[in-house]
Amino acid sequence: MLVMFQQSWRRGWRWTVVVVGVAVGAPTVAVAKTARPHARTVVRAVKTTASPTATPSPTASVSPTGSPTATPTPSSSATASAGAAGAVLPQPSPTPTAIPPAAVNDAAVRDVVGRRAPRHAILRAQILLDRARFSPGEIDATYGRNMRHAITAFQLAREIPPTGEVDDATWTALDADAAPALVPYVITARDVAGPFTPVPTSMMEKAKLEALNYGSLQEELGERFHVSPELLAELNWERSMANPGDQIMVPNVAAAPPIQAREVVVSAGDRSVTVIGADGSVYARYPATTGSSHDPLPLGTWQVNGVTRWPKFHYNPRLFWNANATDRAATIAPGPNNPVGVVWIDLSKTHYGIHGTPEPSMIGHTQSHGCIRLTNWSAGELSHMVKPGTPAILRE
């Protein structure tokens, strides 16, 4: 069976299937979730493969109340099976890039970055904002709401008139960081080994997995370098991205070690989490998903109870207004595709916390069940800035 589908590297692989022809002896097709809006459309037939199971090396679990418990380390046999399966994921058709890396690294770029800006200028600004800890969210070379708010917050923190666009004064402030925006990275054997696990949408199916691993190498590298897998592929369309020793170009997101936060401010209106330093200035700002009309953000001043890395998620369908009627209580294994991502920052408000997400591209654009959701990398960075007793101010 020949199919047309949209392909995305987020959550492994997702397909929107349309039958366009049938041939005798044609391979079968694996069908999972619907693709994301920016995925490219290609035509290809693929073979169905078994879903492997494996787990990272988590250290604790977390219930909705944030009580951690010990988690065992997986067996090596499970890890090996998942790593092998990760290598058979289909690869995208190459597309010539419209973003030359040399243009992204050009410190002479002075284009005003707004809705009509060239993509190389947007990408350069996104990387510099990320390093300055005024995160635009997932780096995608697109000027949208998250980036506009990140620019505005950066301008206010640097006492630049806030326009929401990168103008000459803002470029001057960003370019104080002279490190290159894109740098080479050599893929390692450990990168390729995975393990990689296709992740289902159903909570009941997720509960059957031993780990909620990355779905592919591209997804893993995307999270490591804060970039959408699609853009990472575009930047490296002429390069292999599958084997140890392959050299690719990636966003340079290395930043200085974080400070200790005096307090953390969560804004529902701004859809953000802001870190206030000891001197009262804004040290970092991250886009966030902050509740919904069904589960509004619990306004008030709370405290951080503690931090749990590689948390389990104790799913209770009675706490979710949109849970499937047939769902039962279940424990979801740790991993980057766990519903709360790679870290849970427990708050003194019962059932509430600041945590990661398996869908970084959706941060700031969707709703949550009352908790504060960040990208995995932002949540991980924030977890090193807080400690038990750090105030968490939740406001409109």
C-alpha cells in the first residue's frame, strides 16, 4: 500500500494517511498520531516494526502531590532492544535550506527582527535570546508570540524601549555575547544507541511501557540543542545525521551556570515563568503553559517543596476533566516523553508543580490541567535555581 503522509520527528513519528494506490506485496504501514502543522509532506511506504521498551536511569517518582519514591534501574537487555529499533525509523527527504549557517553566525546582521524578518536573522536572535536566558521556546526560525514576548522581556531587563522586535539597540545588547550562534557537533555512538521508543497517545498504552524515551535520534538532538527537529534537519540537509562520527551544525545553547533564585513569578496573562535574582532584577524568563478555564492557575504565593528528576507520573483520571471514560488509575514510567517531562518542581499547593513536557513546540500555545508546563530544558534549568522554600508567586 502506497501512502501519502505528513511526517514529524516529535514523539517519534506521526502520520496522516491517505491511500493513493495498492500494489501486490507492498509493505504495511505503521500509523500513529496526526502530524504537527509544520511537518513536510512526502510519499513513502514503510514497514511496521515492533514497539521496543526500555528506560533511562531515573532516580525517583512523583505523584500529583509530589511524594518521591525510589525507581529501579532497567536491565541492559531492554535497553539494547530499544536502541536497535531506533535505527530503523524512516528519514526525511532532503530539502535545500534557506538558512545558510554562515549568515546565522554573522555578527554584522542588523535586520529588524519582526514578522517579515529573514529567517537567518530570526534564528540568530532566537539562539542569542536562549543563551541570555530569555527563552523563545523551541528554536524554529519563526517569529511568533513566544519570541515577541521574549524580546520584550529582554528589552525591559536591559532598559531598552520595549518594541517586541529586535532593533539596532537590541542587537547591540544581544551581540555582547560574541560566541557563535551555530557550532559543529559530532554525533556519538551513545547518541545513536538510544534507546528510542515510539510513544502512544493513550495513557493506558503509555502505562504499558517501561520508559517514555525519545522517539528518535532527531528528537533527542532537538531537545539537547533546544531546536525543532524539522529545523535541525533543514540546517543539515546535505549531511548525514544517523551515524557515529557524523558532524552536524547545531544551535550553540551553552550558557553560564545558573544563579540561585530569590523567587519565581508565574504569570497566566504573559504565559511565562520569570526568575528573580538576589538583587531583584529579572535573571531569566521562560514561556509557559499555565492552566486553563477548566483548571485555572491557583493564584497566590506558594513555596517550592522540592525537586524530583526523572519522575514517574501517577495518572488519576478523576483529576482530569478530559480523561477518557474508560481510563483507570495508572503509573506512567519516567522519561523525556513522560507527561511531566524530565523534572517535577513540587509546590506547596497540593497537586500542583512546575514541570517539563513531551511537546516543546506547544508551550505557550495550549492549555494545561492547572500546573505550570515548560520545555524540558527550561524546567531542567529552573530546577537548579530553586530549593525548598523558594517563593513561587502565581498571578494573573
